[in-house]
Amino acid sequence: MKIVVTVKLVPDPNAEKRMDTATKRLVRTGVDTVINPYDEYAIEAALQLKEKLGGDTTVTVFSMVPETGKETVRKALAMGADDALMLSDAGLEGSDVWGTAYVMAQGLKKVGFDLVICGGLSDDGSSGGVPGALAEYLGVPGLTNARHVEVADGKLKCQRETDNGYQVVSGPLPAVVSVTMAVGEPRYPSLKGIMGAKKKTITVMPLSELGLDRPVGNDGAKTELLQFAPPPVRAKAHVVNAEDGPSGAKAIFDFLKEKKLV
């Protein structure tokens, strides 16, 4: 079974974020780049499946990233993935959710897969739109928000998180599934894994190998950021000194009513 995990590289979540006023994009230069934290859970889910299925099951890391991100991608190999594929091309710069999903779908069709596992969100964009769009472009079932993933008899079975618990959903393979942090804490790369990752293959694929039939990057983006602004400064808290419980409750109710929240 061939499992492919989509991995995005993002600015370090602990670093200060800045926007470029000219391009209206997140400034990535001068900031450490890391594997998207949500995608680490996708890697963990894939490795758990590999351990259960055994045999000739493989895990491939798949990322749309400049070649400079190769060593960051290698961390996923140190965690236990078998190899990696990077879509690297200057023409991908400025791709939105739909362009990203379209390009990745063409790459996945080229390399082949039985199951694609995605993180539910990206730390830098948090749109959560890529997994669903990816399933649509690939023409395969898309199972989202999974906290547990199983494969048996050529079928995919997931526990899908809801506000009130979980649903049990299933579908045929090949498929795309997005996972939540409930799948299990991502493992740390061991020293053996780090050393072994240095010998694993990272294939770099340019756009010219995909045979695209539509523009991507800036030219193909369907969305445009028109303006941005920092969040407003938090106002000073409104303090009410109530004589007793009933008057305090009334003050709260009146405030909520004024804000049209009740």
C-alpha cells in the first residue's frame, strides 16, 4: 500500500509574523521554516498505519516547496517516512488554495497513491480548504476531520470528530483523508532515524513534468487579498461593581442586550 502525506513548510509558529505591504504576503525570509505542526499529526497517522499494515506499505512525504526547504522536509523522513517528493518551481509562487490543490493533484496522479493523508489546517493560512479541493481534483472520496484511521479489505474506515463526539465513516480506496490532533502525538525523530534520513531519497519535480492545462501561481489565483490591517488595540475592560447577585446578573444581561447578543 502506498501512503502519501502532504506536508507544508511554514514560518516557525513562535516567530513574530510580518506582512509585506507591497505583495500583501507573509514575510518568510529571515524566519526559521518548520514543518506545519498539523501536518506532523498526518505523518504520525501514516506511520501508525504503516506499522499496522506491514508488508510492502510505504509512506511518501509530498510537499510544494522551494528547493531550499529540502533539509526541513528531511525531518519527516527522520520521523520514519520512506522517501519524499518536492514540487519546486518559481512558477508556483503566489498559488492560492485552489491552485495549490490543483498542482498537487497533478503531481499525485503522476506518482500514484492508495491513500493521501493531510493535516486539517496550515499554521500560516488556516483555511482548511486544501484536503477537500485535493479530493475533488483527484476524483476520489474525501474523508475529513478524522481522529482515527483504519484500512482493511481495501476500504478506509475513520472516526470523524464532531461537536458531540464522533461519526464512523468509510469509503473505498484510493482516497484522501484529513486528520485532527487526536490521532496521536507526533513521534520525535530518533538518532537512528536522523542518521537514516540522510540516505533517503528526496525527488524534486518541476512544473514542466506535470503537463498542466491551466495557469498556476499568481496568474492562476482565484483569490486576491485586497487589504490587511493589524487587529485593533484591546479596549479597557468595563468594570461593574454590583451590590448583590441579582443586580450583577442584571448588569450582565443589560450589557449583552446592548451588544445584541441576547
